Amino acid sequence: MPEIKKYNEEELVMLLRNNDATAFSYLYDNYSSALYGAVYKMLEDRELSEDVLQEAFVKIWNNFTNYDATKGRLFTWMLNLTKNLTIDTLRSKGYKKQSKIQNNENSVNEYSDKTITAERFDSIGIRKHLTLLKSDQKQIIDLAYFGGYTQDEIAKKLAIPLGTVKTRMRTAISELRKILQ
Amino acid sequence: MELNDIISSGLLELYIAGLTSPEESLQVEGWAKEYPEVKRELGSIEAAVESYAFSESITPGVDVKDKVMKAIEMQETNTIKAAPASFRNEMKERTKVYSLPPFYKWAVAAGLILLLGSLAFNYMYFNKYRSASTDLQVAQNQLQSQKQMTDTMSNEMNVVTDKYTLPVVLNGTPHAPDAVAKIFWVKNSGEVYVDPTNLPQVPEGKQYQLWAIVDGKPVDAGMISTKKGVYHIQKMKSFGKADAFAITLEKTGGSPTPTMSEMYVMAKI
């Protein structure tokens, strides 16, 4: 959960619309760890994740007027923006090149035998938190919210029919909500 | 779709994940507006995902924030620093509205050049037209005065050459032995013309007056115009009969009777 807030979300949004740097600093302090956790889940590389996080926050600042408070919460918008940026990074050639160099340098690294592409999502680690959540439920949440997978890809990944993705999603989130209560 | 079906479909969860198609997203947004329950459900899903994300937070390196803050500060200096975001966006939109594809830019530029060129030519030609117009006016005036002169001379010639015209030479009296004047008396119409060309210069405030002697008495035949020192053959009063013609120098405007001492020329018929 976020730290004790100095601003409520409404105030924060209003200040950010007016390019208030203090509000932005506050935004970073409160949301960067959650977003960084999400990026790291996808990239599993600290330095690269930090680069993406930095880029994401600059983009949040520049495109803040695109955020429509009537359509949803601020975090949801930031998470999806960050997620899309991470997917772009995964697909870019530069990333692959950089990763190879890095892998050569750290040949003892556990990922050294893999090229860092979208394929790397094959290994989604078991999270330490929310242990009450069934692993398959946690998996579908990670894939959908923090993995950058499409409905189709999730279906293939879990070897379930496309129509079942929705109902599984529903069940997993309902379970999560129960645990959080 | 029933409200319960919407809520339990799983579509709302996918929408929050950003995994719905554009059509599905529009549908969900429509439901959210229509049903407060859908809006509330979406809010709960978001809150759950947010809590989940926060529970899996990892603190990034401390230098990341510095980099971010420096990056946005640099961007701020590069844009209009003092203006609020809304104004800057407005500026962006305005720029968008007025920006044209390259072809049109060239077309507009070419159009402007042509327009300016045309204006310059218009100005030049207008000036030419104006001076030409003035020249034409001058020429027309000259032509007009020439024509008047010609008409006058033509009329004078007609008088002189008319077969009914009786030319009469008025010779100088002892008072003015060098003075000479001519009368052209058109007998059939009675018109009398005088040619005062050879009369002496008229003194200030004086004027020549023509007299016809009819039945022994002098009758006023009119004042002779000698404006600007130019003497023309001019029409005088008409006479059916006359015994003699004489010209005296009188005060401007003439006298009822001739001043005999100032008689310059005379002739008997």
C-alpha cells in the first residue's frame, strides 16, 4: 500500500495537469516502487528496468494531459503506460544487443543461456507475497496486468480456450479481492 | 447484456489490464456511464490490482529519481517555462491546426510570391496609367484649344471669303494717322465684323467703340474686345444700311455718343 499521502489522488492529478514539479516528485516517491516492481517482473534486469522506469516517468510527465480521470484510477493509467513502454523495449533490437553483451559479461548468470526476448516470460517466478493466492490465479494476473500478454497469448500460454481467459480472470481477481479484504 | 452478466463476464478485468479490443473498450466505457454498479466494479478491480502491485514493490536505485527530475527540468527550460500546461497544449494544438503538408507550404509560398509580384505590377501599371491619363487630358485640352482656334479662324475666313461680304477699310484720322481697321459687312444678312488688328494698343481703362453712321447720325455698333492684347475679327451689331463706319476710343464699357476728338479711323461707304 502507498505511504501516507500528502495529496489525495484528485489534488495530485490537478497539480500534475499544471506541470507542478513538487507534485511530480511526490508522485515518483509514492508510485515508483510499485511500477518498478512491475517492470522488473517483465525484464528481470535491474539496470534495464531502471532505464525503462526513468523513461516511463518522463513520459507520464509529458503526456499527463492524456490521463482521463473519468476512465479510471491514476495508477491504472501509469501501469498500462509503463507496461507498453516495457513491451516496446523488449521488442527493440537495441535491447537484444545490449542483453547479449550483458549476458556475455555475466556468463554465470542464471539467464545466460537465454536471449532476452518475450520468450523469457516462460519463467515467471513464484511471488513471495499473496501466498494465499493460488499459483494459477497469480499467474494469470501477472500475465494480464504485468506481463504484456494479449488475451490470445494468455490462452496459448495456459493452454486454455480463448473464451475461458475471461472467466479465469474474473475468478482470479475475485479471489485477490477477497484476500485483500 | 444483463447487469450481473456484465459484472461476471470477466471483460471488466481485461479492460483494466488494457487487453480489450477498441470495440470492447468502448462497450465497457458505455456500460460504466450507464450503470453505477459497473463503474464501482471497475474501481474495485483497479484498487485490487493497485494493492497487488504495491505489495510486490521493489525500490529502484536512488539515482533514478534524480535522472527523471533533471530530464523534466531540461524539457521545461526548452519549452515556454512560465506558461501553464493547458496553454502549452493549446499552443501545440494551434501549431497542429496551422501546420500544412510540405506541398501546400510550397504552394502557399508560391501563391504569396505571385500575389506580391502582382501587387507590385499593379502599382507600377496604375502609376503608368495615371500619368498616361494626365498626358491624354493635356493633349485633349491642347487639341480642344487648337480646334477652337481653327474654328475661330475658319469662321473668320468664312466671313472674309463670303461672296456677299463687303470689305471696308477704315483709314486713320489726323488724330491717329497710322491706325487702320477693317470692316466686313455681310450685305445680305446685315452682319458686321470688325478686324481691329492694326489699331494702336488700348490704354488702361479705355476701349474702342464702333459706330455706324445711319441717316447722318452715329449709332452704337458695339464695343471691340481687345482682351490680352489679342485682336480678333469679331462680330458687331448688324446693320441693314449705313453711310459710314468709325471707331473712337472711349472709356471702358462705351459711351452713348462718340467722343469726336478721340476718333481713330473711319470710312464712308
